[in-house]
Amino acid sequence: MRNIQIDTEVLRKIVQESVQEALKAERFNLYNSLIPMVSDNEMNKIISRLGEKPLPQSTVDYTEWFDNEN
């Protein structure tokens, strides 16, 4: 078996990115398990009561802190 040499900073960055990707995937799975599915009829009732979904510019993404958890 051959030995492969790699800079420790490069290895650290690769591991860090892999862990971040895994955490994002698990967060997505958690959201999917916690947010209930709605039927088309229920969605139409929600829209008639609350209006359409807000434009992306008017919302704030509070999940960015997952990306900067150094």
C-alpha cells in the first residue's frame, strides 16, 4: 500500500467541508420530519387566509449560522 502525503491544512479543510455537508443534510432531514405535509385543499385555505408566500427579498434566512460554526 502506498503512503499519500497531504498538507494538514488541506486535509483539515476537506474534513471541515465534509462535516458541514453532512450537517446540512441532517438539518434538511430534520426539517422534513418536523414540518407536516399539507394537501392542496389545505394549502389553498392557508393562501386564502394569509395570502401568497412573501417574496424572497422580504424574508430573513436565520439558518446561516450553520454555515459559520467555526
